[in-house]
Amino acid sequence: MMRIHFFRTLSVCLVLVSISISAASWAADPVIGWLGGTSASMEGYTLAAPFGHEVTYLIDNAGRTIHTWQSDYAPGASVYLLDGGRLLRCGKVLSTPQDMNAGGWGGLFQVLDWNSTVLWEYQYSSLTVQQHHDVAMLPSGNVLILAWEMKSSAEAIAQGRDPALLSANQLWPEHVVEVAQTGPNSGEIVWEWHAWDHLIQDFDPALANFGVVADHPELININPLASLGADWLHGNSIDYSAELDQVVISLRAIHEFWVIDHSTTSSESAGHDGGVQGKGGDLLYRWGNPQNYDRGTSADQQLFGQHCVEWIPAGFPGEGNLTIFNNGVGRPVSDFSDVLEIETPVDATGGYELSPGSVYGPASPLWSYSDPEPTNFLATFISSGRRLENGNTLICNGPTGLLFEVTPAGETVWSYEVPLLGGVPGTQGTPIPAGNLLFRTQRFALGHSYLAGLDLTPGAPIETYPAPADPDGDGDVDLDDFICFEEHFTGAGTGTGLPLFANAGGYYFDFDADGDVDCEDAEALELIWTADPASLPEVPPCVVGANFFRGDASDDGQVNIADAVTILQFLFSNGLLNCQQSGDINDDETLDIADAIALLQALFGSGNPIPEPTGSCGVDPTVGTLDCSSSLCP
């Protein structure tokens, strides 16, 4: 039988795990699903709700489906896992709104149980208001909704909007409402905050809100630099800190985020007094682009079309800091994306330090991630970066559907490509060129309390593998496919519950779905081999040799001086040796006088012990080329 060297130094079926996955010409390299990972990755369950699809997925680190939730709505756009396996999910209303339908529009949210039963559905969509992008669940069970509200051009001009900036003849300022459930399809607004209540302008001196913008960083300039459209702020994320009782809102169009006080009443939030900080609904803190409050210059701008501004949870490395996905569109030199962690200047009371005439700190991020070649990583819209419990950061390149995990040092230790296009699973080996968008993602550690007591048995990957053992898809199972088989061969072994192979390419060959590619799978490969049977290489760890008794060269069931004589007669006088392996005393895969000497030394106490199998019948643990045509052993 033909033999080839089994373990190669250079892999031709290798997946390059990096920010931009570089696929080799070898068709078996995984291009969707699980692309690879290392032991430095945080093992857990990753949540994803692909755009244009009503299903939300929970997968493990090997890309296997753990659970799905089914909704009647496409995502609009965020989704969150809650205790008991419940899901908080934004959805798009079934009819596209006439107005307020810019990117990220939604209109409602649902709370689903583990079985996808709708526990609460609340619509916040009309001619005057529109939920979009994001919501946040509060510890009370109430939900914060990020939404637009409609203002006519007349209303905007009455607040000092420059008519030259009213290209759409309407304005959609941001507002936030807190809703308490009153029924399966109803809720009561119990708190609200409106950006419209906190405006300043230096355009029309006849209006009451006229003032010096730089003197009031707590207020919002209704004429920010180069913000022309109706969606002049474009909020895209909202998060809540229970420790501070504060809310953070990301504003993509003006390249900054705001922090506001949630401890106010609704009436206090409409003014400038009240709440723990005594500032009513005015901004407590803002960061990213101080030009919005007429301080600093373009050199002080640090955010460029950002998304997903969130507090790092308690107990995580960096707890209390903020993480930001900085999309990086419109940088002064070259566009690139990075993920930032900033330490805000918050004091023990929840206030934020700002020196007179200065800009809000910090002057630079505490930590950041970008590609070693920055322009290689650019996600122009959506996307997220979230801190994990082990200190790594899980990043979602939203436009391409690529998820990857990096260490604090910036090393990529896990990656996954969303294998769906329009809700249809892709076929492994066929790249998805575009359209597998993902707003953001989350990962939950093994043993997380939200999943306690639930069935987390792994299922199949989302992507399909229609041609077992034929990763190059040529219709044959032959030597080309065997090259990939050997790359994923793991041998039998125990793991942590994840497959032992390195990436999704192993799913082509794990015929018994037990998480390894082992000798049982090698046997299955032989059954479907379409090339010349003689061309199937042996898999050395799976070659089962004859049973024999090392040292019993005379094949009489004993080891004594007669066996040394048998070896010498075989070597020098054409003597008979039925099982050459039994005479290979030093197990060097050759028969020579050294074996007779080794046997005599072992018998008379001056040599090394005879290697296995000795003392009883067994199989040679080291596969070699010596013959064993017959033996006393069964």
C-alpha cells in the first residue's frame, strides 16, 4: 500500500486567522462559519441576529448551533440575552414608515422566552415617533427606547435651526422613553428625556435659546458642524449604568456620545435642575468631538462615525470604563476602524470633571485595537466591540459579518464568519461576497446564570456541508481531499466539549459527529473513497498491527536463550522467523545482531527492559515495516 508522510510542516489546508481572513487557493479552507481559535479564547456562547432574518442564533466557539429563537420580524437592530434564556429583540414594523426610515429604523421590541413565545411586544412607531437601532433593559424590567421624534421645519427654525441646514424640511431629534409593561402588547411611559429640551444656538439672537455655545457644554448646539439631514444626530446605541443611574447615547452623525442622568423625574429631565447631579436633563458628559460645543479643533476629534458605546460590566477587566467601536470614516488622513476603551473623568458622586474653557477628557484612550496595518480593518457602518470576562474583546465587523476575538495585546484568538445571506445558510467553501450584515454580537461564559438549567446540547453548524469528505467539491474523494483530512486528523481524545480539530474544515470528516477526526472517521473515509483503492494512504495512528509477543522469536510462548539463537539463525543461516516483530528486541524497526545482544542482556540483567508488547500478546505501539506473517498470539 502507498505510504505518504502524514504530518506536514507546511499546511496546504491552513486557515489564516486574522482580521482579514486570507483564504488560500485550497478549496477546503473554511471561508464561513468557524474559522479557527486558540486556547486563549474565552469559551462560551455567542449571540447573533443577522440582518434580514427573523432568527436569532446562539452558537458555541466551534460554530455549532446551541439554540435559536424565531420572531415574526427582521431585527431592528439590536438583540440581548436576558435571564432564563429570554431574548430582548428590536424588530422592524412590517410596513416601512413614510418618514423616519433612515438606517437602523425599527419600530418595536419583543421579549421572547426560550421557546420563542412572545411575552411582551411593544410598538413605538407612528407619524411622530420611531424607535430605531437600540433598546436597553433596566433592572426593574422596564425598557429604555432610543427613538426619533418628528419636528417640522417651522418648529426647527423656531428653535434656531439654520434654514440652510434643513435640506429635508424636517428634523428628527433623539429622545428616550422608559416603558413599563402593562400587558402582552402594551406599556406605560414612566420616564422620558428629549434632546429638544436642551438646545442652544448662536444663529438667531432673537430666540430665547440664543447663547455662546462654548459656554454651555451641557447643551446641544442645534446647528452642529456639517449636520445637514433630517437625521442630524443619528443615535445608534443606548446603554444604562445601574451603578451611576445614568444613560449613554451614541450619536454617529456628530461623532460623539452623551451621558445623561436617569435619576430625574420626567419633568426634571425636561429642565436644567433636579436629579442626583442637580442638572436635570442637561448633558453630564460628552466625548469624541468637542467642536460640537465650540471648544478645541479638528485635532481634538477622536470619534468618527462610532457605534456601540457601552459601559464595561462590573466584574469584567476595565469595569466602569466605556468601550466604543470607532468606525473611523472621515479621518483626516486614511479611514480605518478601531475599538477603544476610555476611562471617563467620573468622580465618586457620578459627576464629571471639566475645567473652564477645556474639553472633556480623557485626551486619549486607555486601550485600543486596530489592525497592525490600520487600513486593513475598516467597517464603515454598524459593528461593535465588547469586553469579555477574561479581558479579551469580541469585535463584530458588521458589514462583512466577521466576528473575531482579540487579547489585550491585540492577538486574534478566535474568528467566525456569519454563514447566512438573506437568512439562507451558505455552503462551506463558497464565500459570501456581501450582505451577511450583523449589527453587533455578545458572548456569554460557560455557566452564565442567564442559561442555567437550559438545554445547551450542541447541534450542527449553521452552514451546510453537502459533500462529506469532498472539501474541494470536485465530486471525487481522493488524494486532494486526503490532504485536508490529515490536516484535521486529531486522533481520539477528550476535550472541553468543543471539537478537537482546529476549525470548521473538520466538519467535512467528523462522520460520527463526536468532535474529533479519528480512526473511526478514517474507516468511514475508506468506504466513500472514489479513487483507486490502492491510492488511499495509510493513517499511521490507525494502522492495527498483528498481535505478537516481543522477545518470543521462537514462538513457543516463552522468552529465553533459545530466542536469541533463533534471531542469530535467521540472520546468519537462513533460519525461520515467523514474526519478525517478535525478534525486534530494541524496537528500532530493523533486525540485526543488536537484537540478539539486547535479548541476552535483558535475560541476564545487564540490559534494558524489553519494550512492549512483552510478557503477553499485544500490538506494537510504534508502527513500523517489519512483517509478522504468523504468531502464537491470536
